[in-house]
Amino acid sequence: MESLNKLTSGTSAVIPKEDLIQKLKSGRKLKIKLGIDPTSPDLHLGHAVVFSKLKDFQDLGHEIIFLIGDYTARIGDPSGRSKTRPPLTDQEIQHNFQTYLEQIKHLLDTDNITIRYNSEWLDKLTSKDWLNLCGKVTLSRIIERDDFANRLNAQQPIGMHELLYPLLQGYDSVALEADVELGGTDQTFNLLMGRHLQEHFDQEPQVIMTLPILPGLDGVAKMSKSLGNAIGLSEKPSEAYGKLMSISDNLMWTYFDILLKTPQAEIDKYKAAVKAGTKHPMDLKKEMAFKIIEKFWNQDAATKAKEAFENLFQKKNFESAQKVDCKSLSDNESLWIVDLLKKLNSVESSSAARRLVTDGAVTVNGTKVTDFHADILLKPGTTIKVGKHKFYRLV
């Protein structure tokens, strides 16, 4: 079945695959659920992995349900967390969701998706409904989750509201009568809870489809804005391209696999060519970066980003680099290096600035600044490089 191969390619698990086959054979329009708690305004390439799979379902004519967890965001998903998440206000939730829609317009046909809010049904639950829902799962099943078990072992507190989170996410699937639910592998427990509850409510249980977790730029931790190892979907293509070029050769293979769905046989061929010396890793990385920008931005952006990178790093032509941001600051004013980086919007915190400076990642007029307490004299023509990919010129 051609559609089955398309839908299952690049997935980590399909539980159970036999049920997906039967649902597809029915010929009906399936309800494909993706739940998002809008906990921050930014999406990154890690999120794009699951959006790409949604697009596969959308292209085949199925209904895409983009579920906004405005109710569950008040709790915060405890998955992978070592401490309780801070709650969000209604205003923050709505703002973050609106930015999501803007960022995914080039990944999905946003005019052809169903948007629902789980407050529609969760706000209406009575005390009797809550007792009925809680009676369908045991405490032992909830705390068998790794994140809860680890926090218990470390004697870290767990709020009762956090224990209820998997039930609420699972009940969303009941309310929507979902056929398929997508999520990262770290969401497996929550997704299975939806299947479990649907059976208790006499519904045909949903199929669970998990997607691999994309490692961040460091190649170690999960891609995350808070960890500073992410490529945001709202970033300039040239900056994203530069970040992609900075990853390790080993991580490059993972990005070929997860983001571009390159067949393993082709990846093995690339590896063999690199080992034999007939292909340079830099050339492959440029190909990878171009294809990723083309896929998640557009072809024109990919072409310009590639040219900007080559001008800046290969032709060493700082003047022609399209990545240089020109900033106007007060002339002949001395400014603390940390305040300078903040005014350039190149860091979000003083600690991040300190880390960059002490790591030798900041240069002013071609000279590294390693003194965290340094003052910089500002004058037109001053050039500042922050990390590998951010360049500024004062005007």
C-alpha cells in the first residue's frame, strides 16, 4: 500500500501498525490529532519533524486536528521534566498560538486544518466526571513513567495536577474521537493513555505514531530553545544555514535521516565516499543545509543562504555577506560588553553573554574579547562577531 509506506516512513513507532492498515483500508477520512501546549512563542526544526508527518496525512486528504492545549498549558506537560513547569496565563497561551500559525504556514496548509481548544471539554468536567476519569487508571501506572520515577527517587516534589496531565491529554483523544495521534518518542506514555481511555469509553482506539527526537546543534541534548541548541523556524534562512553548517560530521547523518528522510542506503553511500576520500564532508554538509532550508523555508531562501555562507566563510568576504546586521548605537560611547551584546539582540541573558565571552566566541574588529568586564568603544565601522553565525557593523 503506497499510502502506508508514505505515512510510516521516518517514524519511530506505529502502535499498532495493523490498526493503521485497517483504518486506511476503510477509505474514510481519518482524524489525525496533534496536541500542542503553546508554552513558548517559538517553534524550531525539532517541531518541524512532526509537522512534516502531518503534511503527509494532509496530502492524502485526511483531517488534521491541531489541538491547542489551552487548558493543559495551565498545568504544563511533565514529560522529561525534573521539576514542575510554571503555569501560563491565557494571554500568553493565545499569543504563542498565533505565532505558531505564522511559523507553520510554509509547512502545512493552515487554511485546511481543524483548530480545537481542549478547554472546550475540560473546562466543563464536573466533579463526578473527574472521579469517573480518575477511576480508569491506577496510580502505579502513572508513576511508572521515567520522569515521575526519577523525581520520586531524587525526592523531588510532584504536584497532583501533574499526575493528572496524562489523563487530560488522553481524554482529549476521547473528546475528538481521534483515529491517529502524533508526537515525539518522549510523548509515548501520554499518547498510549489516549488509546487506553478510548477503549474505556467504548471507542475504537487511536493509532499511536511517534517521531524521532531531533538532537540539538550540540549533538547531545534534545533540540530546545532554552538550551540554546535550536534552529528556530522564524530565524533568517541565512542564519539557520550557518548553524546547520556548524554541526559535527556525525550529527550531519542524523539530520539527513530525520529532517530529510534520506534512505539509509544513500546515507551509507555518503559515508563510504567520505571514508574513501572521494567526497568531502563540507560538500555534503552544504547539500544537507541547502535541502533543509529549501524544505522548511523555500528554494530562493536556500540559494541566498548558501551564497551568503560562501561569501562569508569560503571567500572570506565580510563586506558582501548578507548576514551582516547594521546597527546604529551612540557614537564614541563606551559600553560594557554584556550590554553591547544585549543591545545587538545577540543574547538573551547576562549569563549567556558571559559564556560566549569566556569561550572566546566574541570578536570586536577582528580581536577576541575574553574579558567579561571589558568596555567597548562604539564608533561607526566597528564590526562585532558573536559565535560563528552572527555579524554586526555599527553605523
